[in-house]
Amino acid sequence: MILTNEHGAPEAFVRAIQNDPYTKDGADFSVTELIKPPQVRRLWNEHETEISVDVSDEMFKLLGKGVHNVLEQHGPDGSTTEQRFHADHNGVSVSGAVDLIEADGSITDYKVTSTFSVLRGLKVDWERQLNLYGWLLRQNGITATKLTIVALCRDWTKSKVGNKNYPSSMVVVMAVPLWREGRQDDYLDQRIRAHTQEATLPCTVEERWARGAYQVNGKGRPRSFDTMGEATTFINMQKSGNFKIVPGNAKYVRCEGWCEVSPWCPQWNGGK
Ligand code: SF4
């Protein structure tokens, strides 16, 4: 990866980004890799030496690492922090580092994120990540009893407290549904297949962080939604009327500004 510094960040920031200690410790996949779109991972592996990333685009990651580094030193009594676990599934090795495991089997993952993200509710990827940790721990003889996301809202503003649904604190604790074991097993198996099958799967609308991917036509003006789930929820809440979901005029936020492999992506460049 080529690291640029177009906005002249001080040397200490550049070095912090360069010395990223991220490792999957020899495993074929990390849990976070498994959740990623297979196309992103494959293009990344194919073009790793050509990919260019600016220091300024890595600042949110640096902020997240700083928070993790502090919190891992202050786990409750009897807990383990930032411990990496390994397991195999049909000859494929998987690893994952869990932020906090308490003595009663409660698992916590810390996220440094925007208040907007938190206001949108629990992300499906967070639920998937924590349940894959549940799978990983089970392979290591530990039963997960409770899953929690603790979100630190990096742009939280005190003056907005009192606005509709605005969090009353910068730290928001979110309960995560704990899947039954069979569902965790199936999801793990499905993700390994998605990443190891010969043909590369195109990214889904959700993986591309589409805005306005679905349009609901019917009573009143057309309404735009980001996900099929949001569109169907809207329809289900209406008292009467005939509605139809059609493709919207989507804006692909990830492809446009947050995907390092977009210059080599046939789906994105073909679509343009
Ligand atoms: S540019 Fe978009 S479609 Fe292509 S790999 Fe990235 S997220 Fe997926």
C-alpha cells in the first residue's frame, strides 16, 4: 500500500499509520475480513502494492485504535481484553480479537463512530461480527452469554441533547441479539463459501452503502429508502394503499469515496 500525505499531517501521525499492528496472526481470514464484501478483499489482495491511501483518510481508524488501546488496560476484574482466538472450519482457519470478555461470558466490542450511525440503530455488520465472535469463542470452549456494542460517538454535541432520539451521552450501549448456535454456524459457513468460491461475488446494494437504492411508489409522492427492509417497514406502517418497491436512483457512498479498490473494480467502473 502506498501511503500519501497530501494534507501535510505531522510526522507522528504518518508514523502511527505506517506502524499499524493489525494482524490476523497467520489465519486464512479474520472475523472482520469475513464480514467484508468478497470483491473488496480480492481486489485488495490483487492490487495491494498499487493501492494509494492518504494519511488524512486514516484518522478515524487512528482514533479508534487510541480508544481501544486505553480501554484494553481497564477491563473489569476477571475479564480478558483484546485476546485473539483461532478456530478451523473445514480446513479454513479463522481468527478474531475480542475487545472484552467478562467472567460471565458477556462479550463487548467498542466502536468509535458517528452519532448519525448510532441514531440509525444497530448495524447489521455489528450484529454479524459479534455473533462470529460467539462462534469463535464456542470453538475455544467459551459460551457467549450476552453481546454488546459500546459506541463512542466521536462527533457528539452536548447542545443537541433533547433533540429527537439524540443520545444523552457520548457513550451509547447497544444490546446485540445473540443468535442460536446453528445460525452462527450457518453464517460462518456461508461467509467462508462466499470468500473462497471461484467466481467473485459482486457487492450488494447494502455493501456499497447505497443511499436511496429503493423507491416506494404508491399513495403520495415517491419515497426513497436505503435498504429493502426500510422500504418494507414503511409500507407495513401505512394504513391503506397499494405500494410498489422499484429500484431508486441510488448513490453508492462506499464506491464513491470510501473504497480503496474502486479504481480496479469492474462493477463500479462498468456501472459508471
Ligand atoms: S467500488 Fe463499490 S462495488 Fe467495487 S469493490 Fe468497492 S464497494 Fe464493491
